[in-house]
Amino acid sequence: MFERKIYWAISAYFFFFFISFAACYSLYSIWLSKSLGLNGTDSGIVFGLNAAVTLAAQPLYGYILDKLGLKKNVLIFLGILLAFSGPFFIYVYGALLTNNLIIGSLVGGVYLGIGFQAGSSALESYAQKLSLKYGFEYGRARMWGSLGWAAITFFAGKLFTINPDYNYWIASGAAIIMLVIILTTKIDVNQEDLTQSQSVSVNDLKALFKLKDFWVLVIFSLGVTCAYNLYDQQYAAYFYTLFASKAQGSQVYGHVNSVQVILEAAMMFAAPKLVNKMGARNSLLLAGLVMSIRIILSGVVAGPALLAIMKLAEAFEIPVFLVAIFKYLNENFELRLSSILYLFGFQFSRQIGQIVLSVLIGSAYDQFGFRNAYIFLGLIALFFDIISFFMLKKSIIEKAKKHTG
């Protein structure tokens, strides 16, 4: 019974965290381009600096989480921070960006990077630790995050056309509920948990740098998984251009995004079974292949209907990535370093890819158009996925299956 309570508590926290996240971020590129008047290059700078701050925050989150173990400090911090998201967007962020792009991007990067982008990864890593202790599938808790995202994005487009501020107040309200949930949930931290977390040191991080398998993971993350974020950054702005009016484009995009996230939630429920059957390594490679083809086709197809289908296909790869990466880390590295590995080896590397490519892809949107930029981005991801086929390590479990098969 206690285990079920923990599952539902972390699932509810996921749900309201992603409501807050989506309320601020699902129409972010439209807010930058249409409400603030930023072009593709300027938006690329904003996204790049956001990624830079996230880059700095993720290793720190990873180390703190492994040192704290199952203590709730990070989740309490996130609840408090995101409770101020409404006032921040409405009264601070937009004004800063329109008056000084660089300063605004840096300030926004600190808030969004620590609160949402690195914060979501920290939450995912903490939930994975809980799933191992209390015996539930991580993917089936993370599924509620996808449902939370879908719940708000169904209305976000309509609210945006009325007044974008409504979305930001919803974000603050959801964060307050998150805070109540985590403060009223008791997590059992025993002596074994404390001993394991207290053994983590900076020397462990140094030791990771000497492992070949760690750097292979970095290459995969940098070259493959960063692409779906780069794709999403400007997708809404591109999709909007295919409609006669801003209101129509925003509303249709909101519906597409909602359907995509509902499908993603369903796949998040099914992903553990798929990953267990295929193996973590093969699942990562398959998700990378599907993503690469989808991005390339987004540059080939014409019209909003086909482009919407390309967006909906994203519902397959994200759950598989999220479930497979944790299983891959658990099979090939020390469990006590799971947060450092996920936030540094996987997410940190992905952010490096975003920093390097955000401005480049943003400029490509302006100079060559969205379609050519998507083809270029998809080919980059496909190249690194092929390289990773020869480099990603097969776990002992996968080798045994192949031998007995």
C-alpha cells in the first residue's frame, strides 16, 4: 500500500510539473516571434543561451541528487521556484528580451534552465531512483507528466490568442500544487540509502571521464538526442506560417500538440515492455532512427496535415529514449551514480549539441527556409545514429540473449 502511495505521489508531481512546464514552454517560440517580434536568428540566440545555463545546471543537479539520494530537497526547491513563473514571464522576461536581447536571454536562461529544462531532468532522475526502491516502472510514472503536458496544451493555444498571461498564471498555480504534494509525501530514507548516497564524491566524476563507454554515451547524446529539441524549438513558428491567421495557427497547433502528448503518454506506458524485449541499446538506436527519418520528412512533406503527422510521430521516440536511457545506464554503470550519468553524460551532452546547433539552425531557418533546415538537421542526427550502432555498448543481458538465441 505504501509503495502505491509513493507511485501516485510522484505521478501527481510529474503531472503538475509538466502542466507548469507546458504552460510556459509549449508556445514559447510563438511568444518569442509573434508577441515579442524576434526573428529566427534572435530566437536561436535565446534558445542557445537557455541551453547554456541548462548545461551548467545539469551536472550540478546530478551531483546534488546522488549526494542527497532520496531526500526531497530538489523537488521542494523546484516547487518554490516555479511558483514564480507567472510573475517572471509577465513582468520581467518579456520586457528584458525586448530591451536587451543578451541580458534577457541570460536571465531567462537562468530561470528556465534551472526551473524547467534541467529541472525536468532532475525530476526524471529522482523518479527513477524512487522506482528502483519501491518497485514500479519509471515509464508508467513519467507517463503522467505527458498527460499533464497534454492537458494544458489542449487549452494553451486558445488561451494564448485571448491573453498569453493566462498560461503563465496557470503555470504558477500548478507549481503550488506540486509543492503541496511533495511536502505531504513521506519518503523512507534508510541507513543503506544514506550510506550509498554519502559515498558519492567528486572523484567519481573524475573516474567517469576515463571510461570509454561514458564518452560513447556522450557522442550519442550530442549527435542524436539533441535533434528533437532543436526540431521542436522552431516547429510552432513554422507550423503557424501555414495558416491564414495567427489565431487559427495557434489553436490548431495546440490541438496537434495535445494529441501528440496523449499518444506519447500511451507510448510511455508501453515503452518499458518494448525496451525490455529489444534491449536498451537497440531501443536507443531505433528511437534515433525514427527521429532522424521524421525530421528529414518534415522538410520533404508539404501542408499542415502532413507536417502534423510528422509531429505526432514524435510520440514514439521520446518515451523510448527516456525509458531506454535509464535501463542502459543501470546495465552498464554504477547505480549510485545514476543521476550524474543521466544529467551529465546524457542531458549535459544533449545541451552541448543544442548550444552548438541552436544558432546555426536558427540562421538556417532564416536563410534557407524551414524545410531545408529540417533536412539538414535530420541528416546530422542520422549520421550520428549510424556511428552509435558500432559504438554503443551491449550489456551483459543483451549479449546473453544473443548467445542463447
